[in-house]
Amino acid sequence: MKRFGTNMVKTLQKLVFLQVLLVAVFYLIMAPSAAFGQAKPGLIYKPAEGQGQSILNPSGDGYVSLTTAGFQYNDTDESEIPFFSSDTPV
């Protein structure tokens, strides 16, 4: 009877190890693909058509940021479009 219990514990330890290993492999595979999936900050990746093009992109360079370098520090100060933030909840 003692031997049966020892085998059961070893089997459970192997199952837990395999579960942890599978989760670790999953995150190692998925994390890099998620990290490299973002567009450059400020880049318009799906431009509007017709007269809507000039609303978010007044300069016509494909970015809502002031330069083609995108947003570096502050999207409020580095935006092509003048706007202000409201501290009062609406």
C-alpha cells in the first residue's frame, strides 16, 4: 500500500510539472508576437477616405503626431490637432 501512495505522488508531481512547462512554453511563444504587434505611436495605419482624411491628418503625412517620428513623450503636446483635456467629469 505504501508503494502505491509513493507512485501516486510522483505521478501528480509529473503532471504539475508538465502543466507548468506547457504554460511557460505558451507564454514564451505568445509574448513576442504580442510585443511586436503594435503600430508606431501616432501612425495612422488605416486612413479615412474622402473628406475625412484631413480631420485627423491635417498635414497629410500619415501621422496624427507633429512629426513622422510619432509620439515621443506627450501625445497632447505632440499632436497635429490642437486639443485640451477636461479635468471636470462630464
